[in-house]
Amino acid sequence: MTKRKVEIFSAGCPICENTIELVNSLACPSCEIVIHDMHDESVQQQAKKLGVNSIPAVAINGKLATCCQGRGVSAEALKAGGIGTPL
């Protein structure tokens, strides 16, 4: 039987733990869940290749889930919030 590989990138924080619980509650017998510790340098490199910009993040069959794309801190968003502009 072919399995769907579900990878969770986590740093062990409460929000990460909630994501792990959510994925586990939604998973079916076809899902193989792997939890990666972002404190591991090799995991960080793997996450970077997938385009992970913030955690927690989930990849399904080697592709970042749409819910996890495009997030993270960006200079543009910080500037739009006023950072760098004197009051």
C-alpha cells in the first residue's frame, strides 16, 4: 500500500504541538506522519529547500501545504507596519 508522507516541521512550541495534534486527528491509515525538529541543522536545510518561512509548517508528499506557503517575516510587511519610519 502506498502511503501519503506528511511532514511536520516543529520547534516544540505550544503552537507547533497544536499543529501536530491537528494533523494526527485528521490523518487516515494512508498517512505516514513524520515530525521534524527544527533545532536539527539538517532539518533546517530540508525546510529551506521546501520553502518553509515559518513554523509550524506541514509538507505533504514533499510539497509545502498551501496553508503554510508565503508566511514568515518580510522586510516589506515590517516597513508597511511602520518599522523604520520615524514618528
